[in-house]
Amino acid sequence: MPRAIGSIRDRAAHPPAAGPLELLEQFDHERNSNSCESRTGAGVRRLGSRGSGRNAIVRHPKEPPTMKIPLPGSGLYRRMGRWAGVVSGAAEGVRAVAAGSARFGGELSRIALGASEVAPPKGDRRFVDPAWTSNPMYRRIGQAYLLSAREIEDAVDRIGRIADPVRAQQLAFAARIVVSGLAPTNYLMTNPTVLKETFDTAGLNLVRGLRNYVTDVRRNGGMPAMVPHGAFEVGRDLAVTPGAVVARDEVAEVLRYVPTTDTVHARPVLVVPPPIGRFYFLDLQPGRSFVEHSVSRGLQTFMLSWRNPNQDQGGWDLDTYARRVSEAIDTVRAETGSDDVNLIGFCAGGIISTGLLNHMAATGDTRVHSMSYAVTMLDFENKELLDAFAGQKLVSFARGRSLRNGIISARDMGNAFLWMRPDDLVFNYVVNNYLMGRTPPAFDILAWNADGTNLPGSLHAQFLDIFRDNMLAKPGSMTVLGTPVDPGTVTVPTFVSGAIDDHLTAWKGCYRTTQLLGGDCTFVLSYSGHIASLVNPPGNPKSHYWTGGAPGADPHQWLDQATRVTGSWWEPWADWVSERSGDRMSSPVLHEAEYPLGPAPGRYVGEPSN
């Protein structure tokens, strides 16, 4: 049944979700509170767990009392050493700040005199109105903002040189949001485009904007909508590649897609999407579907569609998801008669698959012939932007919060990602929806982005531990399905892809996946960012990727020697996996009567995030 989606569904009864800054404030409040719960050691919650027993008890031990007397070995001398290091660097920092202040004052004077050359960076769409250069007042306003933003960034960078790196990243993250929010383009009287629209429409744009705002408060927790409500329907506009549900249990469905070629390769492909978000970012509109492209290349393509968990499924963890992938492999083998399959994991789906492959290597299981990774990081040594969330205490707070609540809600997950790019994903829509009074354009990928899913608390806690302690890169630091994890034991051939402008899984981190695995690796680097690199159909003249020889230890050296190729990385992936998919055979005919569970995209993709 087609299902209407848009910016949000069924959220009127829910309070606005906390953004990253509010979470930091809540963390500080909870850390310093002396609630009755913390005094009594409460916080025990029963969580249903497929992976660890249905009524597993997750306990949250009390924090040990703070040591009041600096006894030997209590860390006093370590703290003194750190303080000494900070003090020794403070003088240099003060001199740098003073020099920056002098430059700032001088440039501000030139702005006032109309002699400044400060200009927005290339690609900054906020200042495209000609008034920002032709009108003296707006030129000065824009230049003063850009200068101030640059000075704040420089000051944060200087502070970062003498502060803890994680604290510095947190400060930079907060500063970026504040600076974005203070842009003159976000306000009626300092945005010439909005003022012109207000005069031209006699203020109707503001009336429409107020209506849009009220709608967003009711439906979207006060966040601006990125796509018109109901613009797309899953099963009608999106996720329309023909197929059938061939298996379903409480964790996931397995979808099989109808071949579109006369012959297909004998060895099938099983796609493992991330449990964060719905699978259909891989099956958007026709012509923009990874699934459609895979099928068109003669690959027997299967897809896991994860269930949208609620609090009753809060105990699902890596064991739960890895076990379900293993069961899906057996389903695919039974459907096709193949002894083994090719896996491809997207984002966190690659992490889940790695845990399973590690267990399979330890048990002599050969049901997987090859593995492909798409924007998957296994080594989190350098998290770049994500360092803002890497503090030990902040991670521990977030971990405990998700376990107490049972799930991380779709709204919290979505807002965390939005605030990583505030200009593009938040304030751009504030101006468009509320000040200009316009309806946002209908983009399929933004409809998917707004159609979020919950994440089980136990899985979220494990992801945080992996992220904070870099556990996948340290053999034996964790177990999946009872087996200590060591990616080096994974020796099947692997195809690894990254995206050069990825702000979530930096391409150099994806590249390091090739250094952790034990088998032969092929690396391909795509252009664009995280999601845009995944939704990358052939035929776009701007699309390109880099391919090179065997990946060595240095990603920069690999890139220097790589060849830039016009096109989509989907094409070299399909070539690579086709070479490992066996001989061609006549395409099977799928009869509807054989699949009583219903057609693709299945039932679970439509479950709301209540």
C-alpha cells in the first residue's frame, strides 16, 4: 500500500527534540545533579533483547564519589602537569589573540570606510543577491558579519592549540552553529531579498511564513521542513523497483527484486543497509536507484529492510543485527540455490557485516564470497567533525540516556545530523519557509532524510563505545556473536568506497578500512558528500570518481597516483562484483503466488517513528 511521507509524520503529540547544544546543557545538568535516582542507584530497565535474552537487565552503576582529598596517586600531579602545559601555552595564545584583535579592528575600519575586500567564500549561496555588493549599507553589513565569523573561527582554532582536542572540537561545533544563526540573511531587516519579497507581496510572504512555522511546530517539533508534506509516497514514487518480500521476522524483512535482464549471474548480492534510516535511499525514484542499477547489470539483488524499533526492542544490539544478516544469507541461498553470496554494506551496515564476517572466519563459515563497503568507517582514530561528540563523559551520558529510554528517537537522530550542517540544512530553510513564505522544493533524498527511524538503545550504546574507544581497530576489544572482533581475520575480497567531501565518514577514515582487513582490497573514491555519493546514478556529467592501484598505508599518496574517471562509482562496483558473481544463467521468473508476504517494498518500511 503506498504510504504518504513528507517532512514528518505523526509527531504532533511529541515535544520538540533537543538539539546538540541542548543535549550538552542537559548533560552538564544531569552530571551535576544530586537527584534521588542517583543517590539510590536507580535506573534499572528491562529491555527485550534478541541478542542477549528477552528480559536482559541493563544496570547503570552509580558514579564513584569524587575524591575530596588529593592523596598520592589520585591524579593531582597529572593535573598539575596538564595545567602547567596550558599555562605555558597561554602566553602564546594571548599574543595570538591580541594580534588577531588588532587585525580585526583594522579590517573593521576599512569596512566602515568602504575600502575592504572581504567577500563571501566561493559557493556561499546566502549572499548571491546583488544588493550585498551594490548597496553600501548591505555591503558593510555582510562584510562585518563575514569578518566576525572568520575571526571567531580563527579564535577557536587558536584556543584549540592550547586546549584538549575534543573540547576544542566541541567549541568549534557550538561556534559554527552560533555563527550560522547570526548571519544577517536570517533576519527580515538585514536580508535584501526578503525585504524585496515583502514589498512585492505586501507582506503576504510573512503571513505564509507564519503559517509554515505553525505547521512545523505542530508536525516537525519546530524544525523547518525540508520537503513538502506528502510530496512523495513510498511504493508509488519511491522504492518502486519491482520485487517481493521473501522472508520476515521481528527484526527485518528480506526483499528480492525482479530481474530485468534475460540472464543473471548465478551468485546473488545481498545489500545490508544501515539500521539508521530506511533502506529506500538505495531505491529512490526510477533513474536514481542503486537497486535498479544493480538489477540492470544482471545481478540477483536482495535487500534487508530493518524494522523500525520501539522501546520494546531497545535491547537489540550488534549480535541481534549480525545474526539477522546471517539468517538472511541462508534465505538468499535457498532462493537462488547458490552456495554463497556477495555482501555489500552501506554505512553502519558495513560495521554489522564486519562483525558477522569476523565470526564466520573464526568458525570456518564460507557462505560469503566477497564484501563491499560503501562509506563505512571501521577505524575511528581521527573522527574530525565527530570529535565534537567524542568526550568520555558526554559519550557516557548519551550512552546512559539511550539505555534508559530504550531507543534513540528518529527526531533526535535527525536533528543531530542536521546541526552538523546548519547553513544548508537548517537556516537555509528558515529563510525559505518562514521569511520568504515559500514551500521547500520536493527532492526525493530530502523526503527520505525526513522519514527517520528509531535506533535501539543497546545498539546505540555499542556504536558509541566503538566510536569513542576505536574498538574495531583494536583486536579483541569487543565481541560479536561471542567471537572477539579482529577485522584482519576477514580475508574475502573487498571493495571499499569513500566520498571526498563526506562530513560524517571522512574518506581517509573509509580508506583505512583497507588497512584493517586481511584480504585483497580495491578502493574507489567518489566525489561529493555522504548521501550524495550514495545516490549517484550514472549519466550525471558532474559525477566522477578516482581509482588506483592496491591501497597502501598513505591515503594521500594513493590519491596523488589515482586516476580521475567521469561517471559514478556504481559502475566500477558493478564491474567488480560481476567478476565475482559466477556464470550467467537464465533469469528466474518470480510468481506472485509464491510470495504470500507481499510485494516490495514490504511492511517494515512503512512503520512510523512514534
